[in-house]
Amino acid sequence: VPEAFLRIYPGAPVFTLIWGSDASAGLPRDSRTFVLNPSDGELFQEIGRRFIREYREEFQTGEYYLADSFNELRIPAGSETRHDVLRSFARNIYAGIQAGDPNGKWVMQGWVFANDPVSWDPSATRAFLSAVPDDRVLIIDYSADMDEMHEVDYHDAPDSWKRLDGFYGKRWICGMAQTFGGNNNVKGDLQLIASKPFEVRNNPRKGRMAGWGLDMEGIESNEVAYELLTDVGWSPGPMDLSSWISDYCRARYGACPPPMEEAWNLLRRSAYGSNVWKTRHAFQSRPSLHPKPQFVETGPVFQAAVRRFAACAPQLGASELYRNDLIELAAQAGGGAVDHLLAGACHAHREERGEERDALAREALALLLRVDALLHLRPDRRLESWVSRARSWARTPEESAYYDSNSRLLITFWGWRDLEDYASRMYSGLLRDYYAARWSAFFASLKSGQALSLDEWELGWLSRPYTPTPPLAVKDLSVEVHEILAAGERWQPGKS
């Protein structure tokens, strides 16, 4: 309920939910969730009834209604009353749906159980789910690949469906997140996608698995992963990935010459061979003296894959989709070199070698601008396209400015410090006007010795209407790609 709910029902038992398990988490108060305690079952159900009624008037007949409780939020009960509170919440949410639509079914995200397995142990989860008939709930579980996660945050975490005995008789959809925040670095475990659904389907602990789904926090990236994710849903069994990729290349580019097959074999060993949800180049993160990339593949095997991919240009260069993928792969390879140069510049500063710091910083930012220019060749990889689409919904100048700022807020600051750059993107314009400019201000501060408030810099950029600066010119795609790849190979870790 909105906080203003108390003006109409001053005695209602309303409380604030806290994001995460830590009360000191940095979610701003004006973004917190106010909840009517289900102990007032009559009022709780009446709100549910009215909501469903309005929903049906707007969207006509429905059957499935999404309602999430405690998703990444602390359970508002002590250990001695927790199970009773959970049963009460579930019972009243379901009753509210039924009051508005007797045929309604409750859909919930399974992430609530996966994100906090300590609070949502088997007994708590069973108590929550037991309050609703089995056939009236559908759980969308997008952590079916969690036990294959290569990220530190989730490594060795068990899949929810295994840990919770197939969700105790409730129907559920098996799926994969693939990306968090919509960050669009090249990534994905293709072999896992091709085989995991069938492992789950054939597991006796799967319970009432009812389907296969895609549950990403952003789209329009890593097309190969989503082509495969959708194909898997129609396959009778595990897929021959080598054969599938050959067919994919022929469908996407028009042919699959030997260098392309070699490129994909190398991509499967690198960027498309590990399961990660959150990725970010070091240059996409807030400047610091210890910049580190987050699970972005740019190593020698990946570099070799991009070179073999680029070698297909004489035969496939007329294909727009081939050029799009080449741009994306080369941009990531070049981004790895930028990260290495930034790390060298910061190391030189810590060692009090100012001239070396300045030279490496200049080289890093110059290369970053070239990567930006490469991405600019793709209209769908431009910040100005992202912003203009948001502004197109505006009906007034004030709305236009609001949508402009918020579209950029989403992919930069996000909303509060804990999740800054969470939804980072490889967008031309964002690289030169935000990432490169932010690092430039950081190095200028190091050189001058004058303090820099990154908060003020970031919020200042967000408060002004976005006017893109001109990108560098790219005269020839193939030449630019090979020069960026040469820079990437020169600055691989371990090389001077």
C-alpha cells in the first residue's frame, strides 16, 4: 500500500519492509515498500478484490495474477511467529485474488526462495506454500542454473527446486536468468542451456514442473543464447550443440565457413562456456585505484575466437547480422585492453610514477573512444537511441526531461550506492560521455591532487539533458576491428 494509506485508515497495521537481510542496507526510504499486515484479513482481502476488479476492467478476462511477497525483503516476523505470519500472508493474498476472480491463479517469482535460502529454509517455504491449494499457484523459478553459477555471490548455491523438494507439490516453471540488469557483455553457458532443462525434467525430484521459461532482467543482447533458450523448449532431448551452432550461423549469416566454426569452438571455451549473470568491465565501474572487471571474458582464447570470427569478413561481410556480432565481439576484446591499461595507470599512481600514470591513462581513454566509435556503427548500441526511445513517450517538456534522466539513471547510478552500475551497458555515447569522462575526471584529480566528488559528477551528468558529443569516425570496419584486436593482444595480462 502507499504510505498515504494511513490517512484514510489511520489505525491500519502498516509496516515498512527492508530490502535485504541487513537493516542498514542502502535502499532510500522513499523507495521502501509499505505493507498492510495480513492480520487485518478483511481489509487485506478487500484491497485484493478491488485491485483484481480494476485489473479485469482494464485488461479484460485474466486467469494468472502475479503477486510477490518478500522478494529480496526481510520477513517481518520473529523466528517464533515466522511460520504463522507466512501462512497468513499467503492465505490472504490468495483470498484477495479469489475475491476478485474465483478462477484466478497466483503466480509468484521463485527468486524469493533462491536469494535468501537461510530465511526461506524448507520449513518456512513449506509453511508459506501450504496455505494455498496446489493447483492455484504457479512458481516461476529462474534459478535452475544456480548450482552451475561461476559468480562469487552465488557459487555452490543449490538450485531451489532441489533444495525445496520440487516446491512441495506446487506447479513451477523451470527457467534461467542468463543476465542481471540487462548488462550486455558477451556471455552465457551454451552447453548448460542445451542440456539443463532435460536434466531437470528427468530428475525424480522435479515435482510438478510445468514448463520451461526465459527470465532475463533485460533483452536485446547475446542473441545466440536466446535463440538456443527458445529452441530448447521445443526439443525432445539434449541438443547437439555443434550441429545447432552450424545451423545457427547459416541462418544468421548465410554461411558457416571453417573459420566461423573455429571461432565458435573458441567462444564455447571462453565467453560462451561459463554461467555468469552479472558482468562488467572495469571501465564500466566507478573509478578507483584498484579497478577490476567483473566476470567479463577477454582472455587469449576469446581474443583468438574474435580473430577467427573477423577472418570471415571477406565471405560474410555483406551480412548485417555478421557485422553486428563482429562489432560486439571486438568491442569486448578492446574493452579488456582498456581495463588492463586502467589497472596499469592506477598501479603507476600508487607507485608514485606520475608520468607513466598519465601516459597509460591517455592510452586507455583513447582506446575506449575507439571502442565507442565501433559500437556507434550499430544504432541499437547507442545511448542516444536508448534515451530517444524513452523521451518519445513524453507528452510535455517536463515529462521528456524526466524520461531522459530516468533512462540514464537506470543504466548508471540505478538509485543508490549498493547497486551503482548494476545495469551497465556497452552503449556508444555511454562509453565516451559517461565512462570515459568519469575516468578522465578521476585521473585529472589524481594529477592535480584536488579532491573529486564522484557523487556530484555523476548526479550532475544525470541532471542535464543528454546531448551526445560526436563519436570518432570509423572509415573501415575491418581495419578498425583488427587494430582494436591488436591493442587487445598487446595488453593481455602478462604482457608489457
